[in-house]
Amino acid sequence: MEIETFPALQLSGLSHGFTTRSAGELAQLEEEMKSSCAALGFPIARATWGEQPHGNRVAAVTAPGRVAEVDALSSGTRGLPLLVRVADCGPVYFYDPVRQVIALAHSGRRGTEGNIIGETIAHLEKTYGTRPADLVVQLGPCIRPPHYEVDFAAEIGRQAARAGVVHYRDCGACTACDLTRYYSYRAEKGKTGRMWAVLMLDEIG
């Protein structure tokens, strides 16, 4: 298991990553993820994650733990890793360098149909005073045509643009195109593991 990073998010005061496919057994995935992330300095034992029901709800968090019924999390708390699990759906990272807040969303077909990107940006505006033009938004690896009939990756970009985002990046990687590097729930017919996206505001001092 490796941890990928994205140039747009390689910024001072911000840590992020995306875990690749594990070489070990599926039962070991979570422990390998924790070990890999901890090696990079994430206090993963203090992480927060959502239940991810494939909806469009967003929650602001300030403490570790599991959050019911949400697919996106936001925080202005330093040293609090946000986690999202994926195996074809898109991990979407949000960073407001002005307000110093972050969000991380799980956006698959159904979440994208529910405009989870627009909902997350509206949540950041209402909760923290974020201006969409200040946001850095990054889409990580996800399934794409021709391996999937719905191009939700393209729609994620359109939703970000409609919400006023100008600093948008898509890594372009397709999970179903490289099963040596990524898991793909669809390509592997459900017999697959999970990858994790992680985003955190670094602690100061």
C-alpha cells in the first residue's frame, strides 16, 4: 500500500493522501491504512469518518469518531484527520486557505446526482464564511468511462464550476483501469477492498 498525494494540495499547513491497493489480505486493509497514514504523521487514531450512505449530507466535526448519515465532513480543527472510504466513488478534497478549513466528500453516482459538491460548498459558505473562489478542490481516483456508463467525474467538475470554484483539479486516474494499483468494486464484481482518502489541517508548533 502506497499513499498518493496531489500537487494542488501540497501546501503548507495541510496534509493529505490517498491509499493505493494493498498487497496484503483484505482483512488487513484497515490496519495497513492506519500504519501507512501514521507513518506519514497522521494521528489516525483521532480520525473522523462518516457512514457514507451515498447521499449528499455534510457535517461539521470537531472531534474524532463516526458520524451517522453523512457522505461529507468539514472541520477547522487542527490535527483532526478526516477519512473517506472508496472503491470506485470519487474522493473530493476541499481546502479554504483563507478561513483555514477543510472538507472531504465521498461522491459516487448517487451522491453526485444529489449535487454533493454543491451541498458541501454551500455548507462551507454557511458554516465558516468560505468564498468558493478561495477554495482548492481536488478529485482523486475514481471509476470512469468506458468502465462505467455514467461519467460522474465530469459532473463533479461541473458542479464545482457552477458553485463558483476556480481552483479545481482532477487527477484523471481511473480505478478500473489499473487493478494492480487500485481497487474497483465494479470491475471486480464486488469482491474488492477499499482505499482511503485522508485530509487534515496540521497542528501548529
